[in-house]
Amino acid sequence: MIPIHLSISGFLSYRDPVELDFTRFDLACISGPNGAGKSALLDAITFALFGQARNRGDALINNHRDVEQARVALTFSYEGNVYRVQRIAPREKTTLLEFQIQSGENKWKALTERTLRETEARIYDTLRLDYDTFINASFFLQGKADQFTQQKPADRKRILSSVLGLEIWEEYRSRAGRRRKVVEDQMAVLQGRLQEIANELAQEDQRKARLQDLQAQLKALSETRAGQEAVLDGLRARTAAVQQQRTLVTTLAAQLERTQNQLADLRTRLEERQTEQKTFVTLLANASAIEAAYAEWQKGREELTRLEDISSQFHEAERKRNAPLSRIDQERSRLETEFRTLTAEKANLQSLAVSKASLEKEYAAWETELAGLEKQLAKRPKLEDELTKRREAETSVNTANPILKDEMLVLDTKIKQMEAAKGEAACPTCGQPLTEDHRVTVIADLTKEGKKMGDRYRANRRALETSQKRITDLEQSIKELDQLEIELRTKTVKATQLRSRIDELTDVEAAWNKQRAPLLAKVEAALLAETFAKEARAELAKVDAELKSMGYDTALHDAARKREVEARPVEAQMRLLEQARAAAKPLDREVKDLEKQIAAQEKELVGQTAAHKQAADALAPLAAGLPDVQTAERSMLDTQERENQARQAVGAAQQEVAVLDTLRTRRAEYELQREDLAGQVSQLQALERAFGKDGVPAMLIEQALPQIETKANQILERLSAGSMSLRFVTQQRYRDSKREDWRETLDIQISDSAGDRDYEMFSGGEAFRINFAIRLALSEVLAQRAGARLQTLVIDEGFGSQDEAGLQRLVEVISQVRRDFAKILVITHLDSLKEAFPNRIEVEKGPRGSMVTVV
């Protein structure tokens, strides 16, 4: 991988966009102060390719509040192609990854897969390197110069195998293993089939014996079924004859029943016609009376018609009454509604009056209670004045007593001095000559003065104690009065609210007496006297006078209507009389005809009865003792079903016997296939062993190690001035002396003036030289073996442990391997070292982050 162009923004210390063109140099030194962002350039490369750097996640994003994402784009060439990778990591969001290949001048073809993981796998497949192998082979990252040497021996081999591209042999081994499993599965299937064939061939005698038994059973069932069919045919013929006679009896019975029904219908019709004849005779006998009644009914109808004409005029006038009557009713309804409303208001007012009386009584009680509270609160000013005075006195005592105490201590000190001054020349208090009398007098005076002060001090203490008790009592009393004051305010508010409610009820009562009570009396009087709606009542009186002038008599009209309704049946009698006169002769003819039909039907019924009896008598002997055909048929069908099952069983048994020869032929074919598959399994197992880590890869590593060892020793010899060399050990004996085999390893042994030691025994500058020699040898060998696979060498720091001579040797070694790599980058902050390179990439850190300049 050869970097061409690098673009960074919002990544680690690079806040603003930075561009780095690698085509301007082949060998360069990346220099700058510590923390400027030198190693971040290499972190950007590994982050773009593998999504990994020294940190992961949001820690890679520049911590400035305006930066929302880290973006790194790397263009590089690899094995004749130019690729571009762009990775964007938004803060607290999913990373975006694009992978492209150059398909022409300024044209790019997307290689990005559906998911981030699949795209990273595509990059891995292209480079054939993962992050660990990449930094171990090509990147000497800061703090990771010993990444390869510090690995466990087994991990060293794994990394070396990956760097050498030997992972393809693991793929070969996996393919051989997968193919072996497929062949083994095929063998298992063949073995199962062979076992099935063996099981079936072992049943040959049993199958043949079973076939003979089934054939004998089939023959017996066929003979039984043939006999049952012959018997069933006879039963079916006899049953058909019985069924034919039974059908004749049923037909005759139905014919006899129809004749009986027809005869009954004729007799019913005859009775109905004879009843009609009697009715018509009665009507014809009363013809005169019916005709007279009919004439009288018609006369009544004419009178009713006349009255109804007058009634229609009357009703027209009567409808005129509806308008004034409606207005009168509406006014009455309105007054009644108003009366009910006022009556309800009156009842409510009476209830409020009772409530008002109760409230006034409650208010009087509140006033009494409030007066008592105000009387108690009137004591507070006096108590507060006393409390103030006592507190002032307490303050005075508290101020005086410490002074008295100090003065008493001074007097006590003087007394003790005077007592101790016996025999001295001068008075310790006044400095005058000290005589015995003077000393005694001074002591007495001081003692007397001290007693007075003590009496005053104790009196003050007693007074203070008494005053403090009184102050406590006063404070408690004032506190209680404070509570009473709060209670007074609360109850005063409630009393004010109560007074407002009483005044409100008084106003409502006054408004009722002034306005609503007179209105109630007025409405009640109007309803009782019927004095409302005067215009409507006048209009109604005018319509009533008009109706009276028509002379219409409602009673007379009702009587005429009643008579017409009562006489109305005579109309039907008249119609029946007319029908009787018209239908008398045809009815006589119909009655005679019915009598003739009945006589003929009775004669035919006698003949049908005799024929039915004769047929029924003939059926009885035919049906007697007739076997059940259905039972015989079911028995035959059951035998036939068992015959069919036996025939199927015989066919199946014949097939089982016939298939044995086919199975013998197939067994031979399967055995040949099994032998062939077994040979394939053996070959694939050999390939798995050859492709495994102890096979071809181990051989290739064994071949590569001497070359790496030789190259590393050449570099190490220059770095150590010929004082050090190294050797790779790939196999060692087990600690168990009984074991004859060797364990696989990759130990590093160093020889110097002190002898042979393991790599782990070295540290500091010597360890760095060893690490550098091995890593550089590994990279150079890989570059020689793989051509363009690894063409970039990056060395990040690690020179601080070297002296001037060591640094000079490092520069010489780097210059010597320059022709083996397309790009070599060396990162350092040492001024003495950076001047030794032809090109320099200066990294500085400003107010807006790191900046890059190529010099």
C-alpha cells in the first residue's frame, strides 16, 4: 500500500481540513513538538483503512463544540490499482464508509458494500491485511515498536503467517475439511442404504413364505365370494317379485283413498247446497217485511243526508272558534306558568327567611366570641412592655456580672499577693513601704470590698434567674396571644362573610316584597276571575251567536245517525232476497246433479275395495319368510373387500420378493461407491494435514525465518556496532523429559558480549534496536517476497533511548533500505535527527488545531 493523498478534518487534533500530498516525496521526516499531532497523521491512515487508531469511538472526534464529525479520506495505490477510502464518524451516530477504485482519469467506481461490516471485509480482502498485521509489518507506531516481539510465541507465528500471506493455506485446509465432511456424509448415507439393503435381503425366506400364505388366503376368499354372489342373485329375483306386488297394493290403496276423499267432498257440497236452499226459502217467505223495512231505511238515509249538509255548514263556523280559543288557552297557560314560578319563588323566600334567622343567631354568637378574643388581646401591650423591660435588665446584668467577676479575680490576686508579701519591704499593690499593720489593713479592705462585689454578683444571679423565668412566662403568654390574634383574624373574616350573607338575604326579601309579591297577587286574581284575553273572548262570543242562529240540533242529528246504523243490516237482507229469487232454480238443478255423482262414486268405491283386498291377500304369502337381501349383500361385499385386500397383499408380497434381485445389484454398486469415497476421505485428510499450521505454512515460515533472521542481523549489526545478533527458535522440547516430541514456538534469542539471552531480558535502547531490526527486516523481506504488497514503511518515535552513535546508525539503516520501499516516513521531535532527511513535514498546533506544512 502506497499512500497518495490524505485529507483530514475534525479528527483528533485536526479541527480544520488538512490536505497532505505524498507524491512530493519518497523519504520524509514528520517533525514537530510533542502533542502537535504527528502521530495523528498515521492514526488517520489506520482509521480510514481499518476503523481503528489509538482510540475508538467519539474520542477520535475533535473535542471542539463546533465539530460534529471526524472525516478522513485516503487515496492509495496497491498492486497496480488506485483506491480511495473515506470514513466519516458523526458524533454519537453510525460511521459512514465509502470504498472506490479508479476506473479512468478522474473516474471512480464504487466498491462499497451494503453494510459497514461488509465494506470493511472488502477492504481487508483487497489488502489481505488486518489492522494488527498492518501495524506489525509496515507501521512502527508510537509505543508499539515492540508489537511483534512482545507477542506470545504462538501469536508471533500467527502474525508472521498472516504477514507472509499464508492465511490462504488455512483457507485451503478449511476447503479440504469441508469437502471431507461432505464425502463423509455421502459415505454415511451409502452405509445407511447398504444396511437397509442387508436388512431386506435377510427377510427373503420370510417374504416367500408369506407370499404363499397370502395366495392361499386369496383363493379361499374368491371361492367364498362366488358362492355368496349366486345366493344373492336368487334373493334379488324373489325380492323383485314381492316388491312388484307390494307396489300394486300401494297403488290400489291410494286409488281407494282418492275415491273416498272425492265422495266425502261431494257429500259436503250437497249439504252446503241444501242449507242454501233452506235459507232461500225462508227469505222468500219474508219478502214483504224485508221490502218494507228496506224502504223505511232509505227514507232515514235521506233525512240523515239533509242533516249532514246542515252539519257541514255548522262545523265550518265551529272551526272559527279555534283561533280565539287557542289564544285564550295560550294566555291561560302563560299566567299559570308565571303563577307556578312566583309561587316557587315565594316558597324559596320562606326557606331563606328561616335560614336568615339561623344565620343572625349564629352571627350574634360570633360577635360575642370575637369580643372575648379582643378583650384577651388587649393585655398584650402591657405584657410586651414588661418583657422589654426585663430583657433590658437581663442585658444589664449579663454585662455587669462578667465585669464584677473580673474585678473579684483581681482582688483575689491582690489578696494573695499581700498574703505572700509578709516580710517584704514594699507593698506589691501600691509600691509604698510595707508594714505589718498596713498589710493587714489592706488585706481587710480588699476582703471587704471583695465580699461586697460577691454579694452584688450573687444578687444579680438570683435576680437574673427570677427574671429569666418571668421572661419565659411572658414569652409563652405573648405566643399564646399571637395564636389568639390569628384565630381572631380568621373568625373576623368568617363573621364578615356571615354578615354579608345576611345582608344579601335581606336585600332579596325586600326586592320580593316590593316587586314579585304584588305580581303574584295580580296573576292569581286574573286566573280566578277569567279576565285575561278579553279580545279573544269577544271574538268567541260573536262566533257562538252565529252558530245559534243556524238552528242546527246536534241531538236530532245524532238520533238520525243512530237509526240509520241500526237499520243498515236490512240492506244485506234485501240483497240476499234478490240473490234467492235469482238462484233458486239453478240451485235445485245442482243439488240433483250432486246426488247422482254420489251414487256413482259409492258404486265405484265398492269395486276398488274388493280389488285392494284381493291384491293384499296375494302379497302376504309372497313376503312371508323372505330373507334380508341387504344383510346378504353386506356379507358378500365384506367378503369381496377382504378378497381385494388379500389381492393387494399378494401383489405387495410379490413386489417385495421381486425387489430382492434389484437390491443385490444395487448393493454391489453401493459397495464400489463406498470404497471410492473412502479413498477420497483418506486423500482429503492428508491434504488437511499438509495445509494445517504444522504442514506447508510451517515449512514456509521455516523457509522465511532464516531470511528474516539474516536481514535482521545485518541491521542489528549496524545498530549495535557488531556487538549483538539474534536467532529465531521454532521448536523446543517439553519440560516433561518423558516426551519425545517437540512443541512449536517462535522464541527470539539474542547474543551479545554477555552471552545468549532471551529477548525478554533486554530493555531500553537495546530492546528498541532489536525491535527495530526485526521489524525492519520483516518489512523488507515482505517487500521482496510480495513485490508491491508492502511498499510503505512508517517509523513513529522510539529514538529517544538512543545515543548519538545509535541515531547515526539508525539513519544509515533507513537510507540503506530506502530503495526497497516506495515511501518511508519517520516521525520524531529530535532536531538532530530531522535534519538528516531530505524532506520534512512540519506539524504545528495553533488556536484552531493542528496544521501541516511540507518543506
